[in-house]
Amino acid sequence: MNAPLPDSVRRTANRLGYAGLIPFVVLAPASLLDTHHGITWSDALFAYGAVILSFVCALHWGFAMALPGLDERTRVRSLLWSVVPSLIAWPALLLVPSDAAVLLVLGFVLHYVQDRRLARTADLPEWYLPLRLRLTTVACIALIAGAFVQWPY
């Protein structure tokens, strides 16, 4: 077992993670309530969702490269998985909100499943999965809400 991370690392990860939710919780209601600019806010919401999904995939790349105690198979599987969320996120940028939401939510849920799978064999901090679950839940709720934006045609 690795030495526990300093508490300041957990606090910083929490603060940054929750701050990263701000665009989700601002853009989703903006896309639904601002009928004049709803599509613009919706585009921003799904673009941000795609960026964040691509960002979280890098976690598994980092785990594969640096996490001690992983066997070769787990490292290779983590490296392979680390590119999949970006491949899910990119086409979402080309879709209407309802389809983009489905694709991005699927990506976030699959990534959380992969996090749980990795946690069974890796020595991840005890706070990592609960934080990832909370962040994933809020992001998915915002993306689902944003799927209901009204298109002008």
C-alpha cells in the first residue's frame, strides 16, 4: 500500500473538481431558460462536456504510466481505455443536443465503470471514487437537462 496522500491533495482535488462543475450547472439551465440564446448555451454545454470527458480519460493514461503495483495487463488496458472517452466525446460535438447528451452521458458512465474496475486492482486514494461519482452524477444530470433545449426549427 502506498503512503497516503496529504490531505491538502484531497482538498485541492475536491475544490478543482467541484469548480469544474460550474459550467455544467450554469449552462444547463441557461440553455433551457434563455429562449433567445438557448442553442448557444447548449452548444457551450456539450462542448464543455466533451472537453471534460476528454480530460478525465487522461486519468487512466496517468494511472497506467505512474501508479505503482499495476501488472502489465492492467497498464495496457488502462492505456487503451484512456483514448476511448475522447473518441466518444468528439462526435458528440457534431450532434443535436439530445443525441450529444446520450453520447456524453454514456461516456461519463462508462468512464466511472472503468474507474471502479481499476480501483479493484489499484491502490487509489479512498476519496477518489466517491468524488468521481459525485462529479459524474452532476455532469450527467446537467447534460440530460441540456438535451431538452428547444431548437428554432
